[in-house]
Amino acid sequence: MTDFLTGKKHVHFIGIGGSGMYPLVQILHSKGYFITGSDNNETETLKAVRNMGITVYMGQRAENIEGADLIVYTAAIMSDNPELIAAKNSDAVCIERCELLGLVTSWYDNAVCVCGTHGKTTTSSMLTHMFLAQGLDISTVIGGKLKAIGGSGRAGKSDTMVCEACEFSNTFLHLFPDVSVILNIDADHLDYFKTMDNLKASFTKFCNLTSRLLVINGDDKNTLDAIKASQFKGEIITFGRSENNDYYPLNIEKVDDFCTGFDLYHKGEFTERIYIHVPGDHNVTNAVAACAAALNCGCSPENINKGLETFWGAGRRFERLAVINDITIVDDYAHHPAEVMATLKTAKAMKGFKRVWAVHQPFTYSRTYTLLDDFAAALSVADNVVLTEIMGSREKNTYNIYSSDLAEKIEGCRWFDTFDKVAGYVCENARPGDLIITLGCGDVYKVAFKIIDILENKA
């Protein structure tokens, strides 16, 4: 690939506070590049960037790029952004974030890339904890905040890197993975891929990019289809719940609502008694995947367990925010019906709660339209469902779809056009013993904090 960093000294990031930008900023800063950036909103991430001695401009203006010879932007930056327009009209090289991430992964001899429709951030976070427990000075790029590394990324000095690999818009096809973990392949981003065959074909291409090892879900047919169609010649190991896989769990025991133990087996042989501190059966599978990858990258069973003992979840992954008057508020990133279903089934199985509230922000019109009935079935698992308006993000509502259409398919569901109204309704009707979960990958977490504020004022 072309090394577009050759000869470059000043790198400017448009949207430097993004969770995907921050790890790249850390890594390039550690390599001695002069970094500047811009953003529109003050965040904890921007504070961390400034603490590195990096200049951050608030607001995006043409003059911000002055002096930069490489400019990085994300696909979320609109084409009419004045800073992006100035960048493309300048003599500087302009690249998307995914291109830079691809180049960065090529710098590591042991780049472990975690992909799949569900569970990427949690599994990447588990791997990060395992490698740190092993004593490796790793670099990490994940899609959520992790307390152990103080954010969404880490710049290390070893040859090992953990990288969350997202399939949207084929961004993961820019990467150079040595080890690839494929958790699952499910119907998502069909606004881009159009068909499941196209989606699986992209995962097949990702397999072909992998140099050494594939760690795959042997229970997932779509994943197996993608592997079968690939030309990958390296080693393949499988994980899953069935004993037909190379790695699998036995003697699963729910210790409490947030802790599960299981025996990790490898080809019929006991490896280690594992304990995880994130709820849900799906996280047992994620943990087995992470264990399989870590063991094959040199981690000891003892350090794998040591790493998991300190992992209590990534940000926005069943994240407990507060307990007020015996009402528990949790925030979760789930935005696909399968993820919503898994999260709500996990919540309903917990013994400590009387009722479960699902406060959901549908994300993108295309996903809501295409998976409307699946969303209705998943959300109906909750005792009470409240919807915000759909967050269109990068789309326009050419589908003529609204939250009211989804609400009509869910018994007793309510929807409101503002976060204040959603929070007000929930707080008026919540009772001690309730578990309230905000669900979505947009900004629905703001509803959670509004609920907390109201309940604290009442208290």
C-alpha cells in the first residue's frame, strides 16, 4: 500500500474528539508527528487530547488546516464542511480515517482485528485486558471507552495491536490483520450492502487479507459460508457454544446478575475456569472468542483469567449509571434487533428487578424500515417500551418511516418527540425495583442522564 505518511510532519484531524480518531492521534503522537485538530463539542476525549499538548480548535473553519501536510477526516464529516472543503482544495494529502487506520495496522507484526455484526467492542476490550494482564505494552483501537486504558485507544511500544474492525462501508478492508476474529455475520448495514450475499462477500475479502490466523464462530452459518468462499491458507480455529468447536464453554454457572463462571475447554481438554463480570449468555460466547485468540497469541490461561477479573464492561455496554430510590439506570449501545433482544433477555433474567423498561432510539431510517418487525419483537421482551424519534444520522427519510410505526407494533408502547418528554414520562411511571435501559448507538444516553437528574431531584 502507499505510505502517505512518508515525509509528512504535521497531521490535522477534522473531528479529533471522535472515539475512532483518538487512538490514531495517540499512536501518531507517540511516533513524533505534530498533531492539530478541530471539533464542535467539548468532551472528555478533547480534554485528554489537550493534555497531550495538542492544539484543538473549537468549530471547523478553513484556517484551522494551515500548515498541515496530511489531513484526516471521518465519513461522518459532511461534504459541505468548510474545513473539509478547504482541505481538499489545499496542497495537503486528504484521507479518510479508515485509510490511516489501515496503514497503522500494517506497522504491527501481531495485529489482532476483531470483526462481526455483534460483540466487537466487548470482545476487543476483553482481549485488551488479557494482553495487559500478560504484561504486553499493546496498542489498542476500540469502538467504546474502556476504563483500563482511559478511553477508546492506547499507544504501546510492543508489536501487538488490538483493533476493532467495522464492516460498514467496507472500512475493514483497509486493514492488515495478522489475526482476525470473526464473531458472527448478521443482517445489518443493508442500506450499503443491499444483500446478505454482498455482506458475506465482504467478510470473505477480509479473511483473504488476514496473514496468519482466523478465529471464527463455528456455530454461525454465515461466518462459515464466508470462510468457505475465501482463499485463506493460514490456520483456522473455531469457537462457540457447541463441543464441535476447538474452544467452547462447559459447566456454565450464573454466580449473580453480573457474574458468570464457565470451564473453558480446548478440543476436549480442560483449560481454565473462567469468570466474567458482564451479564448475558452472549458475553460467554464473546469471552470464549477472546480466550481463543489470546491463547493463540501467547497469553497464559492464568493471565487470561486475571484480565477478565478486572473487566467490568466497556462504556455503553450494559453500563450501570446510577441506582436512585431502588430504580436502576443502565445504558447500552444495542441498535440491531439481535442486540436489543440479547440485552433485554439478559435484563429479564436478572432476579433483582421487578420490571424492565426499554427506552430505545431507532438509528437510521433504512435499518428501522428494513427490520421493523424484528425490532418490534425484540423490544416486546421488555415490560415497558418508550421510543424517541428516529435518529437519521447520515440518511434522509426517503422511507417515510417514523417511530410511531414501530410503536404501533408493540403493545403499550409510547413515543415522544423530545428527550425531555421521554425522560419525564419514564420518571413519572417508574417504581422502586425497576430497571431502566436506554438502548441505541446514537445519543440516547442523554435520556439516561436526564432520567438520573429528575430522579435525583425527586429524591
